[in-house]
Amino acid sequence: MASTETGGEQPLGATGPGAASAATGTADRAAAGEAGAPATAAGPAPGDGAAQPSAATGKAAKGGQDLAGLEAGLDALDAVQLRRTPVTEVLVQKVLPPVVAILLVLAVWKGLVLAEVTEDYKLPDPSLVWEALRRLWLEGELLDIVWTSVSRGLFGFLMALAIATPLGLIVARVKFVRAAIGPILSGLQSLPSVAWVPPAVIWLGLNDKMMYAVILLGAVPSITNGLVSGVDQVPPLFLRAGRTLGASGLSNARHVLLPAALPGYVAGLKQGWAFAWRSLMAAEIIVKSPDLGLGLGQYLENQRNNSDMAGVLLGILLILFVGIAIELLVFAPIERRVLRSRGLLAAAR
């Protein structure tokens, strides 16, 4: 009986070697379970391994779509849609506004004459100006008068262009020359051209040389400063690329500087023509000589001496007409071509 009770109590006491081994195994299994629990919690859940490649593929596809959209947008910006402007659109946008403006001026002019705001000799009727124009045409003097001034102005402008272009490149690229004569050119540009007429008469006499000297002194500073401004806006990358391709000296100026500075250069040319035309008119009004012929300025001064206000107004209108015609027929097409070549005009105009 004693042995039976003792044998039945052994599992409860766990004092034998077998009990110690069992306890050790149980503890090892528990430790393994505790160590495996964090790994299970931290490890990927079933299906996570498949979800990660799917998300990466989606991001890659989205990135590809964004890049494709960006390229399409850049292509759309680069692609300039050129089309021929319809005649009706040209008439409405280009011809109609100035015609309406001219008619409005004539209507106001006629209204002031009818209202008798001043004496007739001070403000003649528009019909008297038309009669003066018709008389010049019938006498065969109109074209001669206009061509005398236009030919003189264009020739003087071409001489100013030949002088101002290399001078502008030198001033823009040589620091010493720019520091020396840059302020002088700016000062000459602001000086009224009429101020050069008296010294030009004393130096050169009453001849065409005097006229051309006044034109040059009025136009050269403006063209030079326009070219200098255009060269200053050329990106340095263009110059480095030109040097890398072997362009240097005159080759660099011809193939890199001038094409890149063309917008500023064209603006300088327009302003230079305006200065040349104003300088010529000032010289023709002040100086009178049979050797100079009869130009628009001389015609205007002759009508003033005759107290013919209709002739004076006709002279002013002819000078204005020539200036506008040169701008529209010469410089406006050049400017449009330059802007279109750089993609700055969405359609041909």
C-alpha cells in the first residue's frame, strides 16, 4: 500500500529525472513559441509578397503615363500650327481698324471746320488738302518730291547700317570699347537730330553730304545700341556651343551672335530708320538750296513761306504716309519672319 501511494504521487511531485526532462522540453517549446510570435507578427501576411510587386508595377505605369503626357505637352508647344489667314480675317483685323481711324479723324476735322472754331487760313477744309494733292499729281511733281526724300533717306540708312553693325558688335564684345564709347552712344541717341544741322552745314556746305551726315549722326547710335542690347541677351550657352563647334572671330559673329541677337537688332533697325527719317526731315526743313532738290521737307517749308495751310498739312500727311509705308512694307515683314522662326507667332500673319 505504501508503494502504491508513493507511485501515484510521483507525477504530482515532478521530482524525478524524467519530470525534469519533461519540464525542460515544455519550457523549450514555450520559448520557441514566444520567439516565433514576434516573427509571425512582423513577417508578411499571406498574399503581401504578391501585393508589393503589384504596387510597384502600378507606380511604374503611372510614372510612364506622366512622362508620356509631359512629352506630348512639349511636342504640342514645339509644334507651331501654321495656316494661311483668310482674306476676310485680314481685312477685318488689319485693314478695317486704320480705315475707321482715318474716317474718324476726317469726320472730327470736318466738324471743326463746320463749327468755325478758328479762321479758315488756320484750319482749312479737308477738300482743300485733297485739291493740293491733286494739283501736285497733275503737275507731275508729287512722285519727284516723295522720291527725292525717300531715296535720300534709304541711302543714308543703308550707310548707317553698314557702320553701326560692326560698331555694335565691337562695343558689345570688347569691354574697353564699351566703357569708352558706350555712354557717348547713349548720349548721341538722346540728342535731337536737328542740333546737328548747323555744324553739318558749316563743315560740309549745302549739299547731299550734309544731309547724309545728319542722317548718320541720328541713326548710327540707335542701331548700335539696339544691336548691343540684343547681344547682351544672348545666352552664354550659345557662345560656348559655338566655340565648341569651332566658331571664332568673324565666324562666331556671323553664325552665332547676329542670329541669336536678331530680335534686338531688328528693333534697333526700326528705331534707327525712325531717327534717320526725322533727321532728314529736320535738315530739309532748315536747309534750302537748289542743289538739294525739292524734297518733302523743302516742300513743307515752301508752303509755310506761302502761308498755304492746306499745303502745309499735305506735306505733314505725306511725311507721315512715307514713314508708315516703310514700316509696314519693310520692317514689319522682317519682324514677323524673325518672330515666326523662333516660334513666337502662332500663325502666319
